[in-house]
Amino acid sequence: MKASRVLNVMVCVLVALVAMTAALVPDAEARTRSWRPQAGFVAMDIYVDAGETPLAAYQFAFAAPGAKLVGIEGGEHNAFAQAPYYDPAALADGGAPGQGERIIVAAFSTQRDLPKGRTRVARLHLNVPAANAPIPNEITLITAGDANGKQIEATVQAIRVVRDNTDNEGDAQ
């Protein structure tokens, strides 16, 4: 009788171990889902820094191979709050290789109050194959100008917008 009781206890322990192991190991679909990159949308903020010179105009080229540009917004300063100029065909899905991956963007302002220093001039929206992965991109400042139409020294930078779960704006990092 003792042998059967020991056997019953061993079977119960074995069943419990199998159940715990099954609970700890996710199913094949969950394992696949956990490493598969998730497609989605991301935003890239574009900053131009003209130093102490008031920025009245800019033009830049942006490319993100593998991503598709789907929208463009204006910047944070009133002078560039409206969406900048661009060729809408650059956003169209024309089926051509690279279509929607590269765009030239420009804006100018005749306002008296122009931004100095580093200012966000635009926000680009991209559809990417892996929203949680780095986005390879290339940005080139073609030109920048002051209120008199004179070319000025400036730099341009693209920074991915990082969103948290509490709001929709997030911080650029």
C-alpha cells in the first residue's frame, strides 16, 4: 500500500511540473510574435539651427530607405507653423522603386518675428516596417536664408519622436 501511495504522489508531482512548465513556455504563436518586428507609424521632428541669425527660409532633403513618407506637418514657431512646401507626388505610392522614401521640403516666412537658434521646422510622418527599430535616414540642408534673402549658415537634424502611453505628443529624442 505504501508503494501505491508513493506512486500516486510522484504522479501528482509530475503532473504539476508538466502543468507549470506548460504555463511558463508560451505557445509557438506568442514566441513568434515576440521577436517579429511590428510595422507602424513614427514621426521624425526636423530641427534647423541658424544660431543667432533669424531663420526666414530653409530647404532640406530627407530620405528614409525602407520607410514610406505619409504626411508632413509644420513646425513649432509661428513663422513655420503651416505645413512646408513639398511635391505631393513624393508622398504618392506610384509603384516606382524608392517612391515615398525621399522628399525635398522647403518653407519661407515674411513674418517679423522669426526664430533664432534651434527650432523645429517640420514633423515628418513615416510608415515603417518595424516601428520599434531604429529608422535609418539621411537629411541634408540644401539652403537656409534670412529675412533679406541672404543665405546663412545653419544645420539640420532629424530626431525620432518618442511617445509615451500618457499623451499623444511625446518628446523628441
